[in-house]
Amino acid sequence: MLLKITYMGENTTDLGYLLHKNPNRTQSFELSFGKAYVFYPEATAERTTAALLLDINPIDLARGKLGSRDGGLFDYVNDRPYVSSSFMSTAISKVFSTALSGKCDNKPELAEQKLDLEAEVVMLPCLGNKDLIGRIFTPLGYEVEFSESALDEKFREWGESRYVTLKLKGKVRLCDLLNHLYVLIPVFDNRKHYWVSDDEVEKLIGHGEGWLNAHPEKELIAARYLNRNRSLVNSALAQLIEKGNGIAEEADSAETGEVTPPAEKDAPKIRLNDLRLQAVADAVIAGGAKAVIDIGCGEGRLIARLINHKQIARITGVDVSIRTLERAKSYLHYERLSEKTKEKLQFLQGSLTYKDKRFAGYDAACVVEVVEHLDQPRLPAFERVLFELAAPPLVVMTTPNAEYNVNYERLQPESLRHSDHRFEWTREQFQEWANGVCKRFGYAAEFSDIGERDEQYGAPTQMCVFKRT
């Protein structure tokens, strides 16, 4: 992975003073995941370029170590050694730490000047719409260019790669450019190579000082930088509010990748996700369920609403990601729970499209904002696993209402609310599918809306309560 910074103007070799790296020699730095090299491909009075090259040791990424997520094939086949990611941010902070802080003893006045700078980030992952590149960097005053390449030159029909080479140009202080890159490179990759904890909030606030609080995409930046950890994102946005940036919007939509409905932004109302979780919890309690399984439990927010209810005797969270289950335990402060509470709480790794005997024996199953993440050809397998094999007396399911998407100003026509959604149903489509499930597996369906209702397009979330007949 490669980062190049170019200074254009007069006496541009002073870039060496600003970076505290001599243009006349190559330097290497040992990092926990490999080596970093700094060298200057060009150094003249009018134009000087400094390059930061990372050479990651793939062995350090294997067997559940750095860069691994849930183990398995990802440990051995991945893009981590080759793309600009959180590894690059770590290298920036280690190799250019003094420049990142804006200090330069030899040229203090130069460190405070806005210079004609260019930055080139090679192989930047860009998940989702590539329009995000402009939305993130243009408000910071940069001219933005990026080049794409085919996924495979021999098979053009496969389309474009999700990686881009990004070029930024602007009149900016070097320390500001480095801080922008430090924060925003992981935002585009959307996957950090280390555990995100409370100290990441401090890093975000510190490196975002002076620009993040005024950025129109600050919620999205915070959410992606903090791995969509809701409590951390809320903490970061709260600290930005305290700094006087005027943020009055909630973080929930940014964490989930959804856009906040305009009606919910105009006043301090309850967050859509809170309304959704409460509606599901109320349906479970009203149905008399004592043993509950939350399939696709995520970080355990529904579990948190149910676990202390006197009616609930057993509750299980299921997710395909071990890492997510660990985050759920952290969110629930599992280590501090009483032994009595721990006895009725269980976590399982599993998929809702594969037969699993462990899913049986519950009074209620909850599937909250999950079904839309499945490929539609997998829906029949999902139906059998849940309604035929597990067959709980009560199933509570929520999913987005695609008709309501017209109310999201930033959402392009025909676009989905989240980059990982495979589809989104209209109300008619959801009801048609649910009624088909009822006929095939012996259930009755009750439909309801969640969130502020639009007279024409309905509410942002639709819920169905399936009761076995």
C-alpha cells in the first residue's frame, strides 16, 4: 500500500523539514505488522514528493492475528497487505507523528502555512457508492479525482473493481492533510485491523479537531470510523456537541447505514431504531413468550431490552459473526451481569439459512432488520429453517418499507438504504411474501408500521407478527 504527498511551489524540498524525513535517503520503520519505508521519488525546488510504502507481512495476518475477523479462509485469502486501510493510518501516526501534530522546530512558520499539496492514495477500498468520495473530501476544500480499474481485464463483464486510486489537491496545511487521511482512510475501508474501544473516540475527536464538527457527513464518518459501535458513536457525537458544533441529530441512522427520516431530524424524537426495538420487545411480551431467540442479534440491543423482564426465563442471541457476538457481550457488560442473569443468557454462532437444531424449542423468534441482507434465492432456505424446522409459536420480524425511501433526500432513486441490503420490499411485497409463508407453514400474520407515517408511502419500518395456528 502506498501514499504519496507532493508539495508544489518554491523551495518544496522543505517538505523534508515538515515531515522530519530527509529527502536524500530512504528510511525504514519497524511496525507490528511489517515495515514502513519513506522515500522521495522526486525532490526539486519546484516539486517534491514523499512516499510512504507499507510492506505488510502476510504471516502476521494469519491464524486469527492482525487483520483477521472471524478466522477461516479470510486469514489466508484477503486484500489486507495490498490496500490502503487502517494499517496506513497506523503508519501515518507512527512515521509522521510530529508532522501530524503540526510541529516543525526548523520551519515553524511553514508548518502553519497553507501549501499547494497533492495526495495520492493507491488502492483505496470504496464500499458502496463511489459518490461518497466526493461527499467526504470536497467539503474539506479538495479537488478530488479518482481512477477505477476493471475487476479483471480479461472479463470486462464482471464490472469495475471496488478499489480506486484517489488523488486530492488543495491549499492546506500539511498537518490538516495528514489528519484528514488518518481519519478518513479507515472510513472508506470500513474495516479496522484492531479492536475498536473507547480510546478510538478520543482519537477521532483529536484528529478531527477543527474540521469534523463542521463536516456534513460527520455522522457517517463517526459511525464508520468507530465500526458502527452505537455507544461509541453516540459518545463521539456528544463530545462534538459539547465543543459547540451544533449537532442535534442522533447517531443511530449512521451506525446502521440508514438515512434518518427528515421528520425525525426536525425535533428531538425517539430514534427509529429505538421505536423498532421497543415494538418488537412489546410484541414478544404480549405474546407471552418466556424463551426467546434473537436471530441476527447484532450487538445485543434487543436482548438488552428483554433480559431483565420478569417474564423472560431464557434468551439466546444468534449471529453469523463471532466478532459481533463479542461486541454484544461487551454492550451488555456480560462480565458484570449477575450469575442469575448469565444463566438465562446464551450466544450462538449460526446462520439462519442452514438447518440448526439449536434454534428449536423457543416460544418466540425475533428477526429484526435481517431478512433484507439475504440474497433472495436464499429466502426459501430461510423460511424452512425458521418456520418449518425451528417452528416457534411466535415470530416477530421487521424490515424496511421501500416505498418510504422517497423521503430520504440523500438516497438516489432505486437505491437501497444500506450498502449490504440485497433488496427492500414494498408493503404489498412484504405482505404477499408473509402471507405465502403463513399458507406454507401454518401461521397467521399481523402487520403494523413503525416510525412516523407518511400518508402516501407509509412508515419507514414494517413489522409482521407471525402466530402459529
